[in-house]
Amino acid sequence: MAFAYCLDCGGRIYLGHRPWVGQSAFCDRCDADLEVTRINPLELDWIDNLVDSDRPQDLELELAPALQEP
């Protein structure tokens, strides 16, 4: 059974018998979202939770006409 340690709290995270690069890992102790970035040696890194980084800019563009004074 393969395991790694959480980058945030140091908790042990079990990854099954054959972990793979890109496998998601979740820490039950601190709720950190991580992923496997290397197999030998086993290494974890943070997952980028922002799926669409352009979203906040789009929202500003949508609100801009409503905020303008007539």
C-alpha cells in the first residue's frame, strides 16, 4: 500500500496499491486537495481549484454596464 504525507498538516494519505501521476488525494485531517505529481519518490502537490480563471473578469464585464451612470 502506497502512502504520502499531506503538505498542509503532515497527515498520512493512503493512495492504494498503484498510485499514478495525476491521481487526486484528499487529506481527511485538514481537507486539503492534493494530487500525485511524481511516483518515484512519491510526491504530492496542491490541486488548482480554479477551473476557469477568466470567470472573475467576465463577471466584471457583465456588471460594468449596470454600474455606469446614465
